[in-house]
Amino acid sequence: MDKILEAVVMSSYPNNVKQGLVRRVIEAAKQPMDSEQCWSMLELSTKLYLTGDTKYKREIGKEVLEVYGHYHPEEFEEFFNVRFLLSLLQEGYGPLGKRSHYVLDYIHLGLQFVLESPSANDIFSLLKIEVLRKVCERPGPKQCAKIGKLLMQHPQCIPTGKHQVLFCQQLIRCIGQFQCISEGEEEIMEFLDHVNKVSGLLQKIWRAQTSAILPSLKELFTIISSTEEQEAPSNALASVVQYVPLELMDGVIRNLTNDDSITDAQMMTAISRMIDWVSWPLGKNIDKWIIALLKGLAAVKKFSILIEVTLSKIEKVFSKLLYPIVREGALSVLQYMLLSFQHSHEAFHLLLPHVPRLVASLKKEDSNSATSCLEQLAELIHCMFFRFSGFPDLYEPVLEAVKALPIPNEDRIKHLLGQNAWTSQKNELACFYPRLASKSETGKIGLINLGNTCYMNSIIQSLFMASDFRHSVLNLTESNAQPLMTKLQWLFAFLEHSQRPAISPESFLSASWPPWFSPGAQQDCSEYLKYLLDRLHEEEKTGKRIYQKLKESNLMSQAKENHYLNKTLVEKMFGGKMTTKIRCLKCLNVSSREEAFTDLSLAFPPIERHGHRPNHTTILPVEEISPQIIEPPVKPQSQIIDSPGRQRKRHVSGEQPTQLVQVETLGFQEAGEQEAPIDLRHDPAGREMGKDPLLAFGEQTCSSKDSRSVPDLINYFLSPEMLTAENKYHCDKCASLQDAEKVAELTEGPHYLILTLLRFSFDLRTMKRKKILDNVSIPLVLKLPVLVASEEPDDVCPPRQERAASGTGFVSVVYDLCSVVVHSGVSSESGHYYCYSREGTDTGARAQPRDGAQKATSEKQLDFEIQWYLFNDTRVSFSSFESVSNVTSFFPKDTAYVLFYQQRPGKQSCTMYAEASDAVQLHGEPSLNKDLMEAISKDNILYLQEQEKEARNRAAYISALPKSPLWWRDFDRDKDDEGSSGGCGSAAGGGGSFHGLVF
């Protein structure tokens, strides 16, 4: 039968005739036959499969082998023996010089028929050795893929023990030599398929035996870090990294960057080759590994490597954005490289000539991937514009290219710049050499405590986070007449642009030091704040007038013009006015006095018997605005009950008394929205509705029955006071002491409202100063009653029907909480200060895209979602309003002391709001003077040099520590350590040409 089959196959008959004859032979083979005939047929089919010169002959050989494997298993097992397989693997099959390339396919085909035979284990043992020998011979991608396919289907043949580790390492060596000769897309796809099969085998082995991963990675790093290789290793190595579990990343990177046996040249070579991997089209997580290694190098201050690699590779990474299949990973790497390279504009400027062409190409592509890339690229470009201003000629073509794309707000820009700077990266060895501190991941900069100077640090950070005030200070022109303001400008500029984790405020402290303060002793931060603002105010009063050149007599009366021009920056930002009125209860004569203030000092109302607070009321009480609360209807006069502790204030002017409004909480409500006079907790029928979780939280944090609230204290401050007995008032009209009523009314609300809670008092019984530790709930948003002159036109202030009480002249001005200074301790002479702050909403106009497209703003964000920061001297961390609200609950000695609120723009705000906003809009974005910019730039470079020098000496710190002989053996103990994850996701899928991409 074998002769017949051979004659048919070798004949010149057409294939369809041959196929019919072959089919008869195969059907006959399914019948019982003697062993000799089976061997003859197996030898012929083996010859056809291994040496057939056409695909047709190999297919016939395969079909016959499968029939004999199924129907004559004993003869097949006897034929497919260990000695025969060893001969095939070591000597090959066929004539010399033309050995068959299908040996591995043949073995793979035959293995399925001998899995249950007694010789199976011998065959598996043979293959474990032979596949290792094969990969040591460095076969090409096609043969390696065949090995991968064989072992994936028959894992019993995978080497074990030490041989398994060696097999993985040698397989990685093979991948490092893979090359695709052809540039045809079909050939490239076949090449990629081969690589995936090989790397997939590594993944299977690593999943089953995790101990093989780290030695494999060590071999991989040895390959890519070699400086002796004349030819760079294949980018196909990227396929290996994608299968390394991400949870191993932190330990691997940490050990690599702290291995003193790795030279800078080797590290530079390795990271350069890894960056080339962004062009590998099917890799996942490649960008994460690249970014993690870059961050690791920054953490150990390897700035020379980072600078060299960034400048040499950033253009290549940028060019990969043209290809959808690798765009996502390339963009992640590009974002980190640019945002971390903040000491110089050099890297960004390398890309400027290429940006317009790329933008045009992405717009033409018109895909979701291209649109997303354009938006992220525009955000990145605006970050660079913000960081490296002053190159209008270079930036104009780029600005023109991205003009129609969204512009990120300043908070977003600062967040990105602060989070990604090299000096922001965590230093894993800080515990060994603490001088190598790193900038907070928040991007904010701390202040060094110079010896009980936390009171100053907290105030400075609160003022710095008041964005309108900060911008105004940074925009001021340097003046010899304002030395303290100049020092504050320098301090703010360094807090804004320094790459140091913390700076020393020593120069500013010496200039702003109150003369009665004792050096080295704890001081009252409120007292320091008052002194500082007074100094700045008086200094400007005697110096250059900011608004001298802005006279606009045609737009305002001379009196108003002089009023505005005479205002200092402190008055514009923090200045308010109140009128104190005293009415004699005998003759009803009213005397009044207007005075300016920069903060309101709020005393604590006395606690009545049974623990109840007195119900103090004012003409228009402070409204504490909760998440969804709406202003309730005004009650009729007859329903208002006088306070038990004090008589309710009578109307001073002799007019009809004003109806009162209950205290509210407001929050997450757009400024200027119409407020409906309903209670959201009940529907019109009176049934209780399900509470909004935000409303519930607002009630918890702002309306606790067991604690006072800020509106309670403000209402107490504004409530009428009876002057009787020993505290009688001397009436000029009566010319004698008389009972009187005293009331304070706010006539001008400050742009930034500073509230000081008077927690420190003198105890006459103990003759010591004591601290009131009562918890005070702090609302995110509150309304302040401000008396508006009756002659104010309706287009300046809200319409009369919108005022809380018609005819009174009072309007409610809305304020948003922006900073809270906390005192920790039981006395003003001791303890510690720290502060919570968030970026206030800038008053100044924001830049918009030229086509008028509205950019997304953060104004519609819920207040709870706005990022808070905790400033504690040198330490800056992310926080939340929940932490602010609960700090006293968890730490009874930590109490809110000084609060900063920013006036919210909207129709509730009147003329007084416009002054501060004009100051910010006048200057726009802060533009630092040349000397200050140079000083910051020089200090940043100096800091990088200092850090690199310190890092080079780290061996002196580590040498005394116990070392493991091999870094990868220590890995398991590092799994739970914190570390930076880096990256933005896996590489993008999709189409796109492969030409010039992979190779």
C-alpha cells in the first residue's frame, strides 16, 4: 500500500485525480493490517511531511499520520519512540544542507497520539532537555514560535527547576535577536504573531512559577543595558514586559535604581531602549514601565540621565502620536517626559516645529482616538506655555494650531506641573538619608519651621492660597517704598515656582516680625496676621499709589474716584466696613460711627441654663447655606420672639422694624440662582422625603445640636446689645448716662472675609489664659448681611424684591470657605498651628479659545469635590472638607481658629466686589519681573545639582546596611511597599500602517 501511495503522489495526474486515489488508500488504512505494513506507511508519511517539496505532499503526509495514530495506536507508539525523536531533534531529517524545517511541527503532531503510552514520560523528559538546547542555539522567530506552540499545548514538556529559569532567560535572548527582514504588512503581521506566541509562552511559565520572573527580568535588563552590543536588541523585547505583573513594578524599579553595580551609562542605555519600545504595536503596559523607571531615576536624583534621555528621545516619542495603534502609550510617555522636564524649556522647544503638522494630521484623521489625543496634547501645550512663558515668536504658530481646542484652567495646570516634576517623585531611601527629601505629590511647597514659627507658616500659606491676593502680589511692580510687600512677592513667587519640597521664610520672618514677639516662643497667629496686614497697608499708604494712572473721571464721580484710588491692596482684598449705632432709650437719639476692619473677631455666646444657647437675632441674620437648602419664607413680625438673654434689637432709625430671616445653610448652589421658599425635606403634603446624602452631610457638619456654628458666632456678633447698669451710655443730647441699645451693621463686605474665633480668654479665677475647646461647625458657604446705601442703583445691587427684607437696604453676600487655620493645644503660648486650604476661584477673566468656545470650568463642581490641602510646615498633603469638619471630633485640642472666606461673584455681590476683581483683571496672569524669574531659575538648577550630588553619595549611607547578594531575591518583602504606579493605560488598538513604526 505504501508503494501505491508513493506512486500516486509522485505521478503527474491532476490533483483532483490524485485526491480521489489517496482517499481510497486512506480509507483502506483504517482497516486492520500487519505491523510491517504500518511501519512502511508511517515511514512514507513521515518522509512526505518532513521533506515534501509542496504543501500538497505535506498535507497528505499529515493526513496519513493522523489516520495511523487513531486506528493503529500500538504501531504508532512503537514507531514514535524516544530514540527516533532524539535523532530528529539532534541530526535533523533529510539530506545534508537541506534539513527539514518541520521537525517541531512533526513532533507536535505526533505527541497527541502517545500521551497515554508507557513511553510518554520518557518523551517528555527528552523534550524538556531538547527545547532548552534548541533555544540556546538562538533560532529565529518562526522556530521559536513553533517551540512556543508545542509547549503551550503540552506544558509537560516545559523544563523545570533551574532549567526552567535558564530556558526563560535564553528565550528572552532569542527574542532580543528577532528581526523582521520584510517591510510588507503581511510579513510584519506574521512576525508579530510569532513574537506573541513566544512571549505568551513566557507568560504561561511565569503564571505557573512566579520565581522565574525576576531572573528573567534581570536577563532582560542585562540585554538592554549592554553598552558593548554593536546592534541594538529587538523592540520585540517589549512583548516580554507586558506580561510582567504590575504589582511587581515598584520593587523591581526600586531595586534597579538603587543597584550601585549598574553604571550610569548602562542605565542610560537601558532607559533609551525602553523608550524605543513605544513603537511596539501590540504591547500592553509598556508606558507604565517606562514612566515608572523614569520616576525611579528621579527619586534617586539621577538628573543627568533623565536630561540626556529626554532630549535625545522626546522627538521620537512625539512622532509616534501619528500612529493610532501606539498613540495612547506614546502620549502617556510624552506627557511625563514634558511635565517632568521643568528646569528648562529645551525639551518643549524641540517639539515646537512638529506640533502644527501633527495637529493638522490628527484633525484630518477625525477619529475618537485622534480627538482625545488632540485634547490631551492641547492641555500639555498650555502647561508648557504656563511654565515657560516669554517666547511669543516661537509659540505663535503652535498657539494658532491649538486655538480651537479647550484650554485647561490654572488649577489643573498647577496640579499637573506639581505632580510630575522630578522633584515631586518619592524618594524610596529618604529614611536612610533624610536630606534627600522630595516635593509633595500635591505640587504645593511647604515652609520650613524656623523655631516655633508655625503660626507664621500657616498664615502665609492661607494668604498664598487666596488666589486673587496672590496674583495681585505677584503682579506688583517692585518698589523700594514697599520693602515688606516686595519680600512677600518673592516668597509667593518661590512658593509658586520652586522645585524644592520646602523653602525657608527666614528673610520674610525677619522683615515682618512684630517687635513685641519673643524669639523662639509660640505666638498668636491672629495677632501676627493683623500686624502683617497693618504693615502692608501702611507701607503702601506712604508709597506709590497703585491706581494713580487709572483715573476715569468720566465714569465715576470725583468723590468715588478718590475713594477707590486711596484704597490699598490690603483694603481691596481684606478691607470691610461696619457702622456701630447707639440709640438712647430715653430720647431715642441715634449716634453712629463707621470704621474699617480686616477681620471680625467673634466671641462665643454664653451657654444658657440647661445647655441651650440664646437665640440671638439680627436685622438680617447670617445665612449658613447647606447643600440644597432654600431660603424659608419671612415670618411675620408677630411670630418673632425676643431673645431670653438680650432684648431683641429695635429698629434704630425709628422706621418700622424689619422682618427677620432665619439662619440657613447653602451649598452647591450656583451663585445667583433663584431660591424657592420651601423645605426640601418635606413635600407639599408634609410627608418626609428621602434625604439627599449631601444634605445629610451638610446637616451633620453644619447643624449639629451639640456644637456651635460659625453663623451662631456671627449672629451673636451682630446682635443688639443693651447698655445698662454699669455699662450705661453717655448720651450727648441728654447730657447724662442713659440706658441704650448698641448694634453693629456691616456696610461693606470684604473680598476675603477673615473670621477669628476668640478661643483664648483670661480666667480671673485661675489668673491664667485658657482656651475654649468648643467644637464649631464650619459651613462651606455662608451669606453675610451687608447694608447697602439706599441710593445704590438697581443695576449695581440686586433688585429690591430679591432682598431679604424689602426696604431695609440689606443684601446677602455669599462667601465660600477657602482656608482654615487650626490651633492644636490648650494655650495660645503653646501648641502648634497648621492650616487647611483650597484654591479660591479666581476673579479675573479666564482666557477662552479664540473661536469663542466655552471651556469647561470647575465652578459647577460640587463643593465637596473641590480639592483641599493640608499645610503643616514642610509637609503638604491632599485633604478634604470632611477632614476639616471632623478634625475637632477626632482631636479635641485641634480647633479651628482663623477662617478665610472668599466673596463669590454673582448678583448678590455689589460694588465692593468689583474693586478686588478689577485688580486681578487688570494684570491677568502673573508675570514675574526678570530678576525674580532668574533667581528662581538659578535656585531650581542649584537644587537639582545639590540633589544629584547627595544621591551620588548615597552609598555611604547604604553601605552600613545589611545587603542581599542578589537584589531580585529581596523582592518579595517589597511587595507591600508604597510606590508610584505611573502611566495612563495600555497602548491603543486600532489600525494604521506598520511601515517605519515597529522597526
